[in-house]
Amino acid sequence: MDTVYITGHRNPDTDSIVSAMAYAALKNALGDRRYQAARLGQISDETQVVLARFGAQPPPLLNNLRTQVQDLDYDTPPILSPAATVSRAWQVMQDEGFKVLPVAGEDGSVQGMISAGDIASNDVASVRDPYMKGLPVYNLLSVLEGRILNKSGEMRDMISGEVTIALPTGREHLIFSDKDSIVVCGDQPDMIRRAMELNVNCVIVCQAEVAQDLLDMKTESCLISTPFDAYRAVRLICNALPISGICNKEGLVCFHLEDYIDDVRNTVLESRFRAYPILDENERVVGTLSRFHLLRPRRKQVILVDHNEFAQSVAGLEQAEILEIVDHHRLADIETKNPIFMRNEPVGSTATIIAGMYQEKGLMPSETMAGLMAAAIVSDTVMFKSPTCTQRDIDVANRMARIANVSLEELGQDIFAAACGDDKTVETMLKTDYKEFHIAGHDLAISQITCMDSDRLLKRKDEFLAAMAEIRRGKQMDTVLLMITDVLLDGTQLLFLGDENNIVQAFNIRNPEDNCAFLPGIMSRKKQVVPTLSALWG
């Protein structure tokens, strides 16, 4: 089964991480165990404290959802050894329906590609030049269904020579005057004797018994019998060659499972091979890719939680198939090709919605998962002081706390104390809960730090403003805001750069001081700051 990734937004907060983990656990617990929680950025100190509190591990990092070779329904044909016969390669092609087969060494490394065209070319070439070089005796016996008749033949491992059919023409002495020959004959004792006296490399006797005196001759020739007629034997001899001698080994174009199809498609357009070997991380052949595999690639599947904006989602989302969205933010710009399940509710935390889905499915969350969801609700509602908080958030958080046997007050203290330690750089704190918005042609970045002592952070105001200026310059933002939300003061210290006059007007700031002002009652970026700015620029 294909993995379905469940992911929150970039620069994930506690609600984003926990919601992805909780929803994946719910889905898997219901029997369909193909869901994998993922994160799009580094775990914040706050989230790390929460995970450590309940002994949980963070979900793996997901860099992007671009379609890769491993997502394609590529071919997995038999992989042949370089020592396999041309006959074997052709038989596999006929049985399995492939026109091209990969050739790999014992360690799985690619040695070449052999196609039906290569076999046909070899067949035609053998008519023009019947000299066979380096035929392993094992190969020859296999394709001829033959057996060695004399002792000297048992000592031979390789055979070379010009293939000659010895017919009774009366001029036998002219047919194979060179010992470097492979003589094919029928029930012709004199011809066999003549060839063995000349010590030709090999005598192949077709559909005939060989007299004992010929078997006892002292000779260097390898004497082989076959049930096939002379014509078929000659055709089969060239098919006894190892495929290493005719497969394409020059200029091979290989792809890896992790390669992105955008890059693969460009490479394929620049080359003209029928098929391309696919390698794993250990450079071992695992399959082949053809042009038609790129026409309708199978896309990665994803469920979005705690967001529904492209700018906040995983890179390559446009190449993925979105199956569901579970969120508590405004509807934004994500479009889907097909109808999907979407659950968007006006509550303070996505974890509140997912906890309700546990109840709807009749599944009690584990103590660990209940504790994580309680912490996520406390974090996202700022200890229930955010205007986004609803009575439902409070009720669900209390229920999850009872299941986990934890105190919500203690959770809150641990969470908000972790966000603003003196050992953290301002850049780290700015990126912990950072989001970008595009509102009516205005590019805006808003970072939020929730704490219980804003005065301590304001002592580093100049550092914050310098870092914000760097963000504005580097990302070409029109405006950058930092919300230092104080749980105890029930308000936010707002630092702002860019479009200062409109910011002052929008929030009725009476005495702005050095790009900083206290906004009483402002606790939510989603419900108070973004809507205010949308009204301003919209």
C-alpha cells in the first residue's frame, strides 16, 4: 500500500505536530495502517518539551512531495547475469513480454542493457561473420541441449572458431583447413575423423551416433552431440554467446529511485533509449523505466492538518494528491482536482477537532496521545485566553487531561516557559512560529512568541528588529511583524517593520515607540491580527 502522509504547516507549532500524529494514529487504529505523520520543519523547543513530557518521538521530516521515480509504476523485469546466453535473454523476453532487460553483476550493479534489437543485430552479424570468439562450453551445451563425447572435450572451458557446416561435397579437405574452426556435421564418420585429425576446436555432430573408434581418437578437438539438425545448430551457436558481448554498455543513462520525474523527463527527452535502468541507494538495479511511465505518474498522497494554504504547506504539493484537509483556519488558496473530505471548524485548535473524531469513531486515545492533544489545545488557545478559544476547546482539553492524568495549568507553565529561554538566538525564536501571508498584493510575515514574561524578551528588542529587517530584505516582504504574546498580561507586545503608518492606524496605536507597541487583549494572529490587516489592505 502507498503511504499517505499527514502533515501540518511549515515552521510547525505544537498543534500542527500533535494533530498530524494524532490523526495518523486514529487512521491506523481503524485498520488501514498506511498513514504516516510527518513534519515540514524543525521541532520547536516548546513542542520538544511537550513530546518529552509524554515520552513521544517527533514525526520524521518531509522535505517535499514532488513525484519521484519510486512513485512510478516502473517495470521490474528479470535481471540477467552478464554470463547468461543470448538464447536465455531471448527466451525471457518472449516469456515475460519485455523488449529490454537489464544486465547486472553478482552485486546487483548495472553492467548493461540488452534489447531485442541487440539480439537481432547479433544474429545478422553472425551470418556475415561466422567467427565465434570466447564461447563458454557450458553455454554451448545448454543451447544445443548437447553432451560432450570425448575426454579432451571434458578439458575444454572455452571454444572459439569460424562456424562451418561440413557437407559431403567431395571437397571436404577445402572446407576446414584451419584448426581454428567449429565444424558442424551429420552422420559423416569420415568428415568427423578428418576434423579431429586436424584438431579443430570443436566438432558438433547433429542427430547421429558416433562410432567408438572416433570417441577413442587422440585429439585436441571437443566432440559434442546435439539432437538438432545442422541448420538449427548453427543458428543456436551464435545464441550461446554471453550477453556481455552484445549488450549495450556505452553511454548508459541510469536513474535512481529518489530522482524527481521533472529531472528524469528532461533527461529522457534528450536521449533515445527504449528503457533505462533504475538503481536503489546501493546502486543495485531494481527495475527499468520507459517513456510511457512518465505519461501518468502515480502521485504521492497527503492529508493536510492545521492549514490549507500553499505558502504554508509542503514543497511540491502541486504534484501530490490531497485526500483530506482538517483545519481551523480561514479557507485559503488550495485547490484539488477531485472532491475531498474537508473538515474546517471555528475552534481554537486542530487537536480539538481530531479529539472529537476519536469520539465519533468510538476510539479512546491512549494516555500519551490524550496528553499530547491536551497540550496542543493549551498551546494554541494560549491557556484558553485566545479569542479563538471556544467552550468546546476547554471541554475537550479537560477530558484529554483526565485521560492522561495531567494538570492543564502545569502543562501551560511548561509550554510557555520553553519558548523564550535566554540561551536562544532571536533568529531561532522568530522562526519558531513564523508564517507568511499574501493579502491583496501585500507580502506579509508574522511571527509569534507566546511567553509569561514579555519584559525579558523586550530587552532584546533591537536584536529582534535587526533580525526582522534581515527577513524583510532577504524575502522581499512588505511588512514583518513580531507578536510577543504575554499570557499573564492578556496582551501582545507588537514589533513591526514596513508600512508603519498603516500598522499604527490599523491597531489604533496612540504612542508608537521605536516600532513597538503593547496591544491589550490581542492574543491571536489568526483571529485578530490577520483579519485586521486583511481589512486594511483589502
